[in-house]
Amino acid sequence: MRLHGEIVGAIDFASFQPGLYTAGDVLVARRIVDHVALALSHERLSQEALRTAEARTTARALEDRVKSLTAELSSVTGYRRIVGQSEPWKTSLRQATQVAATDTTVMLLGESGTGKEVLARFIHRASARNGGPFVAINCAALPEPLLESELFGFERGAFTGAQQAKPGQIERASGGVLFLDEVAEMTPSAQAKFLRVLEEREFQRLGGTRPLKANIRVVAATNRDLRAAMQRGAFREDLYYRLHVFEIRIPSLRERKDDILPLSEAFLEEIARSLGRPPAGISREARDRLVDYSWPGNVRELRNMLERAAILCEGGLITAEHLSGLNGHSGQAPPVVKAEVQKAVSAATGTTDLRVLERSTIERACTMRATTSRTRQRCSA
């Protein structure tokens, strides 16, 4: 039996009576084989159609789940709600919805101000741990001596000033989600201890001897290149692979142009609650400025800019004049352009020392200006 040029099986015709079959029976046998092959083909098409229908149903279910969670978070978490319909943002939400149903460790990657904590709260809300606490800790905001005590807690007398025992954030997050923001800034000592939390699901308070169970789900976030930090020896390789189980990249606001105006309206709605005279709206020119700007500070910068504009407009319409600094670009050259300029100057001067480059550039500018001045004097003479 052949199906689409591929041999998929065989049918054997046998008889105990010699010479029973004739050449005419071969034609009948071939027709039988063709009918069976056709039935197999219909069966395969039916199975493929069933799988396609199941995939579409799953996709629709995920979309519906994203919408319901978005609506729920909008009413619960204020300005931290999920806003946006751009395709890059929806892709991140779909991935978050898929992984939320599991207990898998999640790594959120994205620039500062893109909304990593917003997505972490979304995962917590969509998970089976939504009845437990959501505990966030910024690893970059705490000095090295305090980070470990904040994470693991400490026993009475563990160090000078420890008058009584204190549970850490891992204990506080029991049954829920522990969000480690800026995880790349975690100290080497804390990295080693937290690795055990992920591997053995247990830890000890500082100064303690009794192991405690860590019933937590970990969601980590960073705006740094962890692979580069790992290669430099600044981040443990084993911890990297423990945290980097399911990666979600959060797009920058520059990649979400379609979301800028909906985000602006949501922010102004939230800002209006704290102002005596909420703004009347945003002018067309101001909207164009908002969309054209590159937003190096992402969503956080957008909200801060709108809060300032809402104060300046004094209850009127937010115009382009109230959005100072928005000229359709970030006002700074992109890092790639800066690198190319520095490379060209260093090639001309033979050095990479920034002070030498700066002095050489100023001297060249002065020489060029003097040459231009002498040329103009000769021309006028």
C-alpha cells in the first residue's frame, strides 16, 4: 500500500488451495488495496484536522485567559495593571499565561522600566499560588550585609543588633511567589546560599541551625546580560541554569508603539485621582510627540512625564509644550553610534583613553575653527 508515494503497509492474499488465484484476481486485490489506502488517508486527514482544532481551541483558551486575567488585574492592582494590545506585548502575556499554570522558575528579561514586576504579578495571579503572598525584593537596593539577612532572615544574637529573631522574605513568600528583581546584583555569598534553596527547597536563617522548608515559586528579573556576567565570573553558572528555566523577554516601549496612547490614558486616569484638577486630555500634537519619542526609560519614564505634564497643564489640555524634552528622539545617540564614533576617534589618535580622546577632539575642533577663520580672512582680502 502506497500513500502519497510512501509505502505505509501491505496486504497479503493467501490460500491453502494451489492455483486458486488468477491474473484477474490481481486487479481485484489492487482495488482492495487502493480502498484501504484511501481509508487510511481519510483517517490521517481526520487526525490532523482534530489536532489543528485542538491547537486552535488551546490558543483561544489562552487568549481568553489572558483577557480575563488582564481585566481582573486592572481592577485589583491600580496603575500596575496590564495595558496594551501590541503583538510583542501579547506574545509576552501568552508565554506568561502558559508558564503560570506550572510551578516552573521564570526569568524575565528586559530593559529597566519595561514592567517586569507587572508581568511577575500577572504570573502570580494566574497561577495556583494566587492565594499565597507575592513578595518582591530588589537585590540591587540592599547593601551586601543586608541582602542575606533580608532573604533568609536571622536568629536572635546572629550579629550585633539582632535583639530578636526575624523571618526573611523566603519565609514570608511561603505558599506564594518570591520575585527577585535585579537578580544580577545578588552578592556571590547570597548566590551560593540561594542555589541551595532552588536545589533542596530548604534554607537556614543567619545564625540558625535548623533547616526550614522553602515552599516558594521563584520569578527572577534582570536588565543585565547574565551570560556575560557568568563569563566574567560575576554570576554563578549553576545558579544561572537553575533560574533560566523559562525565559520571557519583555519588549521595550519602543517596540510597543501601538501601546503608548492606551498606556498614557491609563496613567492619566490613575494620576487624576491624586490631582485636584485632572487634565482634560492630550492634544493631537502631544500625542504625536509621545508616539515619536524613543522612550529610553520605557513605561516608567512615560508615566513620570505624564505626571509632570498633568501638573503643568493645570486642568487643561496637555499640549506639546508640557512635554519638555520630547523631540521625536531620546536626545542621546544610540550605544552603537557612540561606539562607532569612539572607535573612529581612537583609530585616528591611536589611543582608547577617554581623557586623551577628549583632549584630542577639542584640539582638532580648535584647529579646524582657526583654519576656517584664516581662510575667510584671505577670501575677504
